[in-house]
Amino acid sequence: MNIPLIGRQHELDSLRREFQNAARGRTTFVLLSGEPGVGKSHLLAEVARLGEAEGARVLRGQCLESEGMPPYLAFAEAIAQYLR
């Protein structure tokens, strides 16, 4: 089910611009943060969907607020999933 993204057009446009920069070979890094429940995952899922529609390979990792989580776990998860 595709739930529409509401009220995040500015953020979506910014992320789409960064995706286009990366597609042109320009190094880019984006950090998305916010309170739980504000729609970060939904926004990123929409950007991933748009990127995949343009032929991009999208790697996903997840960050959870939990003590004892190893640093860079989200990156390790994304790369491990890709390698599998």
C-alpha cells in the first residue's frame, strides 16, 4: 500500500536534489533526524522508491535508539544485505 507523503515537499525536493547530484557523480551525504513518529522513515521510503524508479541501487540500514548498539551498524546492515 502506498500512503501519500503529506507536508514534506520541501524535504522531498531537497533529498531529490541530493540524489540527482549523486547520480551525476558528485559525492553527497545527508543526515536526517527528528523526533520519533514525524515521518522520517516514510520520507526516506519515498526517496528510495523514486531512486529505484530511476535505476538506482538503494541500500537500507536502520538506526534504533538502544544502548550498546555498535557504531555504524546501519551502514554495516545495508552493506551486508547488499552482499547477500
